[in-house]
Amino acid sequence: SRHIREMETLFQQATLTADASLSREQLIDLLENKHPATFRFLEKTSATIKLTGNHEFNSTSLLDAIDSSDDNNITWADFHAFLQRTAQAYQAKGGDKRRDGSPQVRYIVQQCLSETTRKWKEVLTTKFGQSTVNGLASGVPYRFRVIALNRNNLESAPSASCVVTTMLETPPPPSIDDRRGDPVSAREIKFAWDKTAVFASGLNQREQRKHAIDNILSEWTDAGPDDEGAVSVKKTFRRQTTFRKTDNDMEIISSSDMANILRDLGVPDTREKVQETFLALKAEEERLVDEATARGRTMGRTNVSEYISLDLMKRWWNSDNITYEIFRSEGTQVEWKPHGKVAVSASKISPSVCKIPCYKGSKPYGTVRGLAPNTLYYFTLRLSTSRAQSCSSKVIEITTAPDTPEQPVLISSDARELTLKWYPGKNGAHKYLLEGKLHEALDAHTTASVAQAAKKEKERGWVTYFEGHENTAKVVKLLANSAYYFRVSCLNTKGVAGMPSKMVICRTEPRRQSLQPKNADEFFTIECTGDVVVGDTILFTERLYIGRDGKLLTSSNPLAFTRSLGADGSRGESRLGRYVGERTIAASVLKDIYRSPRHTLEVGVAKPISRRMLRLEVIWSTVSTEEACDHVLRKDAIIQMDEEQIFEFETFRVPWAEEEARQPEYEEREKCMRLTV
């Protein structure tokens, strides 16, 4: 009846046409602007499909019936008759039933404005059993309840309320802290994040200002913002079964109720959160005691492990202190290969790969320790307060620095050049940086030109002599009869260097030494068949065959010459070609290339075997017959040969300058993990 009176007043006050009617568009606008309660009533109440005609019951609302009528204008008499016919239709059809007898129910979702004053507001109406409430603030606890309405607009009793806390805004990812020395090392990374950045505190600017004002008001009055909002700590605290007052009117509950009160406040009651809350309450109490002591007052401590006070709980709940948490992935270690680049995936990484917590604290910077060297990690940052937490930030990708390599080993020395080899530390490296500096020129005291050159060399300090993927390097353009310091550093795929190795001191020879066929027996003194590594200078002999097309069949097709062709060589020679003599080669081993069984199958070898290929730089070569003279290799020629072909006959090598530091081939292969199987 109240809505009918308001409608009649609206018709009387409105500017009507000559026939005392009102356009439907004007009626809808007046209802929405002047009488919102009546507008919602018409919107919720079902009606017949038209203002005139038979009383056919339909779920269309009164508002829709008015708005969808074909008539342009309506008088008060027509509208009043329309309402009466609708009421008669309700009575004729049972009012709250459809044709099939099923109930028509709508749901009103209400949001609590103040738990203390029991004030609620309606936020949405829906006919479904689920809905989304938008426009909420970040990191704020809300209380909701639901009321059901039938077709007669009769309300049910409110449901039990539920408390839910919205998440904090997602923060930006952490960044490397360049202000604290080397931010990326082999086993730790230093991070920092800007507290003033957008969403760095989990709130937008408006919400931050509101929180600041609430904190100021809570300091001025005993009733903090929790007593005025949807979730009151005081009321929730007093609802606990163990609530009681002490002799000095302190309100406390048993510590066993911690999980219950967290759940009632809308906070996850996990074991980790309960333990974290106990620690936070203890820290807050210690802070209050320290403040009281500094002001000359005495404050007693409570036993948080036995009972919790209301004052301490309110302080923790209203605190906006932020805890920063960094999570990382398991880490990806790419198998080290000494002569190839490592491919890095550029695909987008989900934050879900970061599951391992590695830092937690309140400071805007932190150090993550316990990492593996030369390993790719993904990191995310997450915020949490006493009430809520954020989603994980975007992923930041960081590769730790390589481990410290072993001290370089001197392979050989000449008048103006040295050859060095080294091994990486754990998990290898992507590239190497070999640096050296002059220690002393031994001829500087006797030769003025050497003294002048040595002075310039020392002024240069540490000089980079090699940067690349190989772990062996020849250093040239040095001063003769001089002592040099050398050290090597490892680099990862991002160019980040680890700690340099220990220094090694090496000396160049006073005069140049040359390897020639006539003095081969003086240099090649170690028999090394089956044990050749990169850096060795070797001497071996091979058989030469001319194919049917007149071409030489040797290292140009190394897989065609194998021991499986026959030990006596007779059948093999007929299949390979005509024998023309032997060739002896002195060469330096530059690289070794392992071939997988799949590769051998692709080129036609029936039995899959793992093959090792050696890349050699020729020093000199000789042949045994005049017919083979055309096949003498020139100096500095680069050839590639099968290991089995090199070891067909006895193989010799030159001893290293630091022979005791040389590692056999099987140890080096196991250490460097280079064999692909």
C-alpha cells in the first residue's frame, strides 16, 4: 500500500498530458530518480505480460511489463487497474508457483557495514546460486550473508554470515640489488624491491591513505577501526569458548583457540599461519615492553603460549606491517659442453614453478642463499600482512655465477707463447675469461729494449688474452724469458662472472723451440695410445688408400675406415682401395667431438657405437713412399680424425710442462660430462 500511495503521488506531481496520462519513459525515469525503493519493488515483483488483456501469469517483473508495453502513455487509473489485475493473477495461480509447480526464488546478498551496530547493505540480487561481488578494496575483510525471496517477495531468515578477506594487490617482481657489492654469486643472490613502487605495499594509493587515517584514529580512541567495520576483533574475541576476564579486567582467551579466532576473522587457520601469528604476537609484546622501558615505565609480559590478550590481538590485527616472501624454482642445470653455446629458452614462465620458499622478512631487501652455481632459477615475490596476502609477482629469471674454476695448468711454453688448460668448478660454465699480467722480464736488467717493453707491459695490468667456450688456450705475443701471472674466470650465459681461480705463474723460454721430424724422438717420449686429451701434442701414423675414383680415403670419411674391416687388412684393402703408403703426423689436439649412436646409424654404420672425433692442427707430416708425396699435409692445416684411426698404431705425445696436473682422458670425460649417449 505504501508503494501504491507513492505512485499515486508521483502521478499527481508529474506534468501530465492533456488526457491526464504519463509516458512510460517518463514514469521509469521518475521512479528511478525520485522513488528508488518503489523502483526496486516493481523490479522484484512479478506481473502479467501486458497491462491489459487476459491475466496470464508470467515471471516478468512489474517494471519490465511497464517498460515493454506497446502503449505509449498510461494514466493513474490504468496503472492502478494493472496492479489489481496482477494481484488477482497471483491469487488465481498460487502466487509463488510456476506453471510446473516449481518455486521462483531470488537471492539478496548483503554486506555487513558494522558488526558492532549490525548494519547491513544490499550489494546484489540474483536468481543463481553463485555470484561475484565487485568493487571491493584490497586486503580488507568483508562479511556477507544471503536472504532468499519467493515470488510473493517474502524474505527468509538471513543465512549465517561468512567472512572473507580480499587479496592484496600483486607486487612487482624483485630486482637484483646492485647497491650491495656483487649481487649475483655462485651460491647466493641479493635482491631488493622498492617500497614506494605501485602496489609495492599490496594496496593502491587511496587504500593506503585510508589505512593511515584508521591507524591514527585507533591511537586517539580505544575503539579502533576493527570495531567499526564488518569484522570486529572484540566481538569475535568474546565469542570464543575460552574467553574470560582476569582480576585486573584483562580480556583473554586460551592459546588453544588461536585457530578458531583466525578462522572467524577470515584468516586461513593453517598450522603455518597459527605458528606465524604466535611469533608475531610475541614480537609485538617485546616491542611494547621495550617502548615502556625506554619511557621509564614497567610493563609485564604475558605468556603467549598459554593465553592471548585482547589488546595484543587488536594490535596485531590492525598492524599494516608487510612481510616479504621470495619463492624460487628447483633450478635448471644445462649439461656442460666445453665447445658449444648453451641455448636459453625464451618461453613465458608461470609463477607456479616457484614453489620453494627461500626468503621471508620485513625489510625491503634480502639475500637468497643455498643456490647451486651456474644454474638457472626463477623467482617471484609475494606480500602478506596479518589479514591477507597477495598473489605471486611476475617471474624474474636469474642464472647464478659459475663456481670458481681450478687453477690453470701449463701445457707447454715457447719463447713468446704459452699453452694453458683449466677445468671448471661444479656445474661447469658457459664461457671462460683468461687474464694475465707480467710479473718480471728476466732480461730487463741486461737489455734496455726489454726493460722498456716490460715497463709498458706492467702498466697494462691484467690483460684479457682469451675469451671463449674452450677450456684450452694458446697465449701469444708474450715477452721471451719472462714470468707471467695467469688466472681464469668463468662466465654464465648472461655474462656474469664468478670468482677467479688461483693465480699460476708461468715462464716463457729464452729462445724458440721447434718440433721437427729429426728431433721427434726427443719430444714425443710418452706412449699414449687410448689416452689423448685436448691440449696434447701427439705423433701417430696412418695408412693411405686410393679409392676407385683416385681420391684418398682417410680422414675425409673417417667412418669408412674401422677395425671391423679385418685385422690382416687384405680384404679391407680390396674394399677400400689401393694401398699407397703410410703418413706420420705430428699435431696438436684442438677439440674433441663426441658422436652419439644415433649419428653413427644415420651415416650407415650397422652397429650403434659412441665415437669420439679429434680436431687436430698439423705441426708437420711425412710419408713413406714417393707415390704418397702428394698427400703431405701443410703446417697449420686443420684436420678431423676418428679416435680409432689415430690409435690404429702406437701413438706418442709430448709431456706437459706440468705433467702431474694432466688428467687422463677417462677422468676428464667423467668430470666434464661431455659424452652424449
